[in-house]
Amino acid sequence: MNSPTSSVIYRSTAILAACLVIPQAFAVEVYLDFSGADSLLHGSWVDGGYGDGEPFSWTASDFLTTQHAVKEKMEAIFAPFTSVSFHNFDDVPGGVHPTLSFGATGGSPGLLGLSSTLDWRNSMIGDGAVIYSGKFGSTFMAGTTVEDKVANLDRLANALTNIAAHELGHTFGLQHYDAYGIPEFKAPGYAGITGQQNSHIMSSGPSGASTFALGDSLKTFSELSINKLEFAAGVVPTVGKTVTEVAGSKSTLATAQAVTLENLAMSGKPAINIVGDSDSPGELDLYKFDAMEGNLITLNTFSDLILPDTVNTTLALFDSTGTLIASNLDISYAGNAFMTGAGIYSTDSLILNFEASYTGVYYAGVASVASTGDYNLLITGAVPEPSMMILGGITAVVLLRKRNINKS
Ligand SMILES: [Ca+2]
Ligand SMILES: [Ca+2]
Ligand SMILES: [Ca+2]
Ligand SMILES: [Zn+2]
């Protein structure tokens, strides 16, 4: 039989649950809850074309094997993130912890998992996700030609793990477009996209991911996903640096807020997160930072889907003279088309991997579009250096208007 070609959606909705505010230093103990999952996995196994006849029948031993396999595979995926641990029925964590429930039913057809939050910086600890175990057989197993029980149990565990890691990623703040966050995809043209994004954990149906392939192997976190997980409290021992926007207008090169990127403890990549807001529609906040020639500068705003008080942002990258060199209004993608306008995902903004052509000062501009509200701005990929004294006489606001970046 042929592999199913349908693109089943697995995604998250952003429900800002009332969860506990987490302390500064802690470790995340993820509970893999398989309560109620046995019958669902059995049904899925049968749906996948494996009946109850020997030698393929689903047994209690298979259930145990699957639980242990998922735990080991989750540990493998999250191995670099040393503060995260995984626990199952014989090691249930105490206190407040995220739970991944594999015994969930419901959800729209084709939905394999659902997280309760998109929790940038992992500010909530009691959030979690569900995995609809009963739907797996009919998606990645049906049609497989592998006539081997052990191999198919492994396919099942791979699929469950890929979805569980994806949903857990949402509860740590990751979003679907992070799957495109690899160095070879560069702003502004984003050439060379031929499906590489779908080997990454945050890929989904709209990015072209095949559900059948979920069983083939474990996916990996993209570089952008890894850098974002380094900002998730309780996921790494030392999280990335966050600063708050200073008061006052920052709409000119002269009044831009200087920020200093710091190397992330795990990847070593320079990065900073800024907590800001737009007080009036159209307000422009400029942040000044240093980059070295060849650095891949990434700017990303978070507000839509994440914060209660959301603002529609637009992003601009200016060189040291205030000349606009890259911009983005909304985040969109559809399969191998990235930022072309098709498949609007969010009113947040992203400039991914813009290669710095010189060493020196750059300006990141966040402007609001006919709205006000809170945002976070993540800057990664630049190397901090002593600030260079470059004063521009032309304000970036003027350039923003001239170049009409809102239409990009
Ligand atoms: Ca969380
Ligand atoms: Ca502001
Ligand atoms: Ca926008
Ligand atoms: Zn998702």
C-alpha cells in the first residue's frame, strides 16, 4: 500500500491558563501520563492494520514497552537541556509539573496533540499538553509495509515522541515557524527551502510535514528552537538574558536603547530578550546592538498568541546609518514558501538569519500597527562588541515611512 499523503494538522491553541508563576531556579520534571492510553493505543494499533491475531496482537507487554520507549526517546531529544527530566508511572514527580497526557480523546479530526499554552520563556509551570494516542494508527501506521512487530512498535513510539516533544515545545514557548530556523534559510529571500523544515520538531501540516513520516525517526530541534529553549525557565540551568524597555521615546537613532547581547550558556550564541510595549499606535521602539560581519542576525517579536495585551508588530533592521536593510510585517509560510504572504500564521514578526555585511552597530525597530500592547523582542546571532560611535542624522521613523515597510 502507498503511504498516506494527507497532511494531518498537529498544532496548538494559545489558551493562557491560570498557572503558577515559577521561581527563578528550578528544574522541569515532565510527567508522561499514560493513564487511559492502553485501550487507545490498542485501537490505534488495530486501525493501523495490526489485528489481534498472533504474532501482532497488542499486549500488556507492548504497552509497557511503548511507555518506556517514549520516555527514553524524550530523554534523547531533550538530552542537551539538562534541567528537564521525564517521569512515568513508577516515578511520578511531586509538586507542580507539566503533564503530557497520552490518554486524551477528542480534538478535531487529524489533530494529534494539543498544548494548553504557547509559553515564551516558560513563565508557567502547570501547563501541559495532550496527545491523542487513539489517532496514531490511522495516520503513520496504516499503509506501512513493515511486517515486523518490533519495528512497528518502534514506529509507534517515534510518532508519539515526535508529537509529545512538539507539544512540550509549545509549553516552553516554541512556535511552528521555529522549524524554519536553520542557518541555511536566510532573510530576505529565504532561498533553498525544499522541505528541510519538516525534519524539525516544530514542523506541522502547514509546513508540509508528513504524518506518515512521524514514525520513521525522531525529529530534532532547529537552531532557532534550541536558542529559544535556552530562554525557557527550568529547561536549562542558566537562561538567556532578558531586559526591559526603558521609558521614553526611542524613535530615532540618537534615542535608541542600547542593548548588549550575551552568549547563551549552552549554545554560546549571543542573544537577548527585551520586554517592551507599544503605548500608542505606530510607536517605534529602536534597539541598538552590535554585530560582526558574517553573523546571522535574527529578530523575532512575540505578542499575538502569547501575551494577554497583544499588539500587531512590524519589525525592521537598520544599518548604522539608519538605512532599512530588512523588514517583516507578519509571519507567514506554506510548505516551502516562507514569508511570501501565503499562510499567515501570526501578526508577530520575524527576520530570520540576516547576514551582517559589516562589523558594527545595527538597529532593531519594533513598530506597532494600528494597535497598542505588550511584546517581547528576541535578538540572536550577533556578537557583542564595544559599542561603536556612529550617529545618524536621519531618523529611522522617516525611513520607515519612506520605505513603507508595513507593506513588505
Ligand atoms: Ca510552560
Ligand atoms: Ca515602547
Ligand atoms: Ca504584524
Ligand atoms: Zn503545534
